[in-house]
Amino acid sequence: MSDVALRPWAADDLETLRRANAPEMMTYLGGPETEEQLVARHERYLRLGSEGAAWMFRIVTPDHPEGVGTIGYWRHEHHGEPAFETGWAVESAYQGRGFATAALRLAVADAAHREPGTPVYAYPRVANAASNAICRKAGFTLEGEEDFEHPKGTWAASNVWVLHPPAA
């Protein structure tokens, strides 16, 4: 989908988080967050971006410059090895149109440009058929299943998907 673009996370993106905080979108993420949690997450995204520890984006299209969702990647260790982890959320009204897959491909390309050869991991819940399908469509390889913690203190069976971008 060529009309999808990623806009770096900015001070005015709090509303993007609010729209993605719908109960049906938070099923696999521990449920909706409070306003205080959303504000804290927004501030964390801004801080981590300025520190070079995470890269968060608003997913935009020409028809929806306000955004249809969020995506990002951050520094991570997978079994002791340096990697990136990625996660995304596309608002319910825009799901099923290929926006998440296109955004994931763009985020992986950004990560590969930033640190060539660094693998990118995604850990969708085993039961989250849509996110698992997005990983498959974006070219990730299923490595297996592990218990994964998200949100903090909540462990659940998750699929381990990886994409190994080419080295420089």
C-alpha cells in the first residue's frame, strides 16, 4: 500500500493514543489505559525518541493525516542478543485495509537503515490472529512460541516473529 507513511512521534500525538485506547483494540494489551497512563506513555515516547532508544510513529495516509494508528520499534535483547522489538495499533475503523502491514514494512526499513543487520522481533499473543497475519504478510519468520510479558506483570503465550534485515 503506497499511500501509507510514517510521521515521527510529536508533541501533538497524544490524541492518536487516545483513539487507539478503545477496549476492542486493547484486548491483547491488558485493557484500556487511564488518561494518566496515556499521558505517561506519550511522554515516554517523546523522551525515548530524543534519547535514541525508541522510534515511534503515527501511521498516516493522504486521506487521514491525523493518523490511522501507531507503530514503533525500540532497542531490545532477544535471548541476550541485540535486536529491535516492534509493536503497532491500527484503529478499528481502518483495520483490514493493509495499513498495518505497510506500516510494519516501513518501520522495518527504517530500523534497517538505522542499524543494518539488526533483527526486528514482534511478539503478538498466540490468539491474536490479525497481528500474526500482519507479521507473516510483512515477511517475518515464525520462530516459535514463548511466554512474553506485556503489560508489565502480565505473562501470556506469544508467537515469536523475526525479520533479519540485510547487513550493510
